[in-house]
Amino acid sequence: MIAQRICCVVGARPNFMKVAPVYLALRRRGLEVRLVHTGQHYDEKMSTVFFDDLGMPRPDAFLGVGSGSHAEQTARVMTRFDEDCDAFRPDLVLVAGDVNSTLACAIVASKRGHAVGHIEAGLRSGDWQMPEEINRVVTDRVSDLLLTPSSDGDAHLLAEGTEAWRIRRVGNCMIDSLRTHLDRARSLDTPQALGLKPKGYAVATLHRPSNVDEPAQLAALLDALGQTADKLPILFPIHPRTRARIEAAGLPVATGVQLVDPMGYLQFLGVMADAAVVLTDSGGIQEETTALGVPCLTLRANTERPVTVTEGTNTLLGMDPRSIAPAVDEVLAGRAKGGRIPELWDGKAAERVADVVCAGFQTLLEASEPTRSGQEMP
Ligand code: UD1
């Protein structure tokens, strides 16, 4: 069977920059590709702007699931994506990353007997408190094709019993987007427009439940950012979830911390590229800073992207906000951690995905028929 009808799923902000280059590469190969947006993220600033910035067409379907508990959100995606598959009947569903939409669509496609490919397969934090870890493990388990960004991904999958022939190391699709758009991002001069001097400011982002849902932890983090801002101004594009938590708890934000609305892809890439240091709990930003050679201090106890620590510019600070000040002092003293670009972060990962889909995947599916017994391929 040749995968000719392909459904690419996006749902939340970190999906867009991973799927855009793959979607565009598949279209260039003349395949019929449907772009489905679940609507997990729906604000103009969390979603729409990314389509413009990444040169993506409007989605063929917008499922409009919106926010809710994990169960509600996942269930709504599953029901609505099932209906969409009734209409399109894809040969292959491609999902990316670790958000609730990824999990929901992978389960639906798998149960319907559509082949599933997972972009960014095999990453593991080992932390079952993270909803994303559950999403990663379950998505990988029901996927037929595991498209990994780095060798640790292959190793995790093999250790969990995934057959080697399902795994294809394609590299980092998100870095394809970064390489394609960096010059345009820089040309916007976003730091200057915000009154920031190149390499004279820090960027902060925080949105993980472990950092923002508990008022005491959030207050301690804001306090630590305030102290850092005495030495280095901080630009803090704020996720709606974090803004809501700050407002609900009535927490003060120091004047040196410039709170701004979530930024578009190009704007944010521009401010990251010129930052002296980035403080974050995001997954993708750990990788983007490594690709940019910008020091990154990650406010988490673990990372599912260890290559950014072993090879890149990332340092795991842990959960104690008191670790921020000494780490920033090191950067300001010129002792920031250096790094190199990991293997296959070369801007060609999406082309390798397209190669697998166009050629290798047929062989993979044929090889997989015995283990997919009982499932009728469409
Ligand atoms: C989701 C992902 C997380 C990813 C993050 C990037 C899961 C489990 N989590 O977390 O892995 O790092 O996206 O942003 O899928 N909201 C808005 N407007 C929006 C979207 C969300 O105001 O467009 C608010 C709502 O109050 C919502 C809250 O943010 O309840 C959280 O959104 P949700 O999609 O549940 O998770 P994120 O925290 O964004």
C-alpha cells in the first residue's frame, strides 16, 4: 500500500513549527495532504499568527475543541477527529510532539486501522507527573512509524520493545523551521522595537503546571526573576495559563520584568536569537536555543531533550528558583556554557520524513502486516 492520502494534525502552539515543514515537503512530492487543526490552542496569538509566520495554508478542517480538563479536551478531539477521518479516510495520519491533540488523534487513527506516524518519537523525561510524558509513551505505542529526532529517542523505543524497522531517525523537524525563517525573524528587529539592546536582555517563558499552578512556586519564580531583572532586563512573553494564575493569586511582577502577550513565531525567534540568556520550562525552546547557540537555563527537574544538555547550550537548573541568580551571574561573567549543533539538526529533517513516507513507508507497512492482523487497511 502506498500512503497517498495523508492527514497532518496540529493542535497546540508547539506543533505548528514541527508540522509546517513536513506538510510543505509532502505537498511538494505531489501527495494529497489534509491539514487538520484540533483547536486545542485557538487564540490569535497562540495559533493563527503561526500559520502566517510559517507559510502554512489555512487548515482544511478546524475541529474547535478549545480548553478543558485533560479528559474533556482529549475526548472532544477524539470524537471530532473520528468524524473527520470518516470523511477523508487517510492512509496515514501524522501527529507531532506530545500535546493532548497528539495522543487523541493517534489513538483514533490507530483504532480505525489507519497507519500512524509520530514526528518527535521516542523522547522521554521519565517523569510521569508530566501529562506530556503519558502522551509521548502512549502515542509511540500505537504508532506504526516512529520518526525520531535524536539517538536517545531510538534507544528509548528499542528498550521499550519497539521493533527496529518501525524507527526512522529523521532529525529535528522544528529546527527546519528555525533555519528557514531565522533571517526573516532577525530582519523584524523585534528586540529594538521593544527597547532592548542585542545581548543586553534575558527572555523568560513559564507555563508548565509544575511551575505555575502552585501559587507559592510561581511567587518564588517571579521573585527570582525580579532579582535577576535588577542586573539584566527580562522580556517575559506570557502564556495565557500563566497570566491567569498570576492574576488569580494577585502576585506582584517586578518592573524590570517586561510582561508582553504571547509572541508570533518570527517575533519570538528574533528575540531569542539576540538574548543574552533564556530562562524557560518549555521543551522546544531548549532545542531552539541550542540551535541558536544562546545559553538556556531550564527551570525543570528533568528534560526529555538531553542532547540539549550533553551537546547544546542548555543547563537544567531544577525546580528551586534560588538557582536562577547564580546561573545568570555565570552567564553575565562570560562563563556561559558553549555547545554544538546536534547531528541531523540540519534543516533537512522534513525532507527525510517525506522520503520515508514516499518510499520506505510502503515497505514498512508490508513488513508490518502480520503484526497488524485484524486491522483492515483502508
Ligand atoms: C499545552 C501542552 C504543553 C505545551 C503547551 C504550549 C498538553 C497536555 N499541554 O499546554 O505540552 O507545552 O501547550 O503552549 O497538551 N489558553 C488560552 N488560549 C489558548 C490556549 C489555551 O487562553 O489559545 C488557556 C486556557 O485557559 C487553557 C490553558 O491556557 O485552559 C491551558 O491550555 P491547554 O491547551 O490545556 O494546555 P497548555 O498549558 O497550553
